[in-house]
Amino acid sequence: MQILYVTCLCVALLGCVMGANVRCGQTGGVSGTCNKVIKGYMYSAPKKSCFSMVLRGCATQGKFFDTKSDCEECLTF
């Protein structure tokens, strides 16, 4: 039974790591034509850095993050 728990934990951790990696490689930005001001951080793969941005739209997508620490997870890949 203990082997089952360890296996499930490993699969869950691998899923989290792979999910973050996929998001870091996507196009980032906002969607929709709303006039909502969205503040956050965008990951730049060529520069391997995170920078703050203020965008207008309905929702964020891809490599746009709410916090700098979330964005900096992309730097480890």
C-alpha cells in the first residue's frame, strides 16, 4: 500500500512540473475586448526573465502570471 502512495505522489509532482513547463512555453497575453486592467508578470523565454506588465482585457492566458514568484518558476526550466 505504501508503494501505491509513493507512486501517486511522484505522478502528481511530475504533473505539476510538466504543467508549469507547458505554460511557460505558451504565448501570453489577454483575451477578450473588456476594458479590465490586469496587472501581472510575463515570462520572456529569449531573455530568460520575468517582467511586470499592465494589460487590458477580459482574462489572462499562457505565460502571464499574477505573481512574480509564479513567473519565476519558469526560470528553472
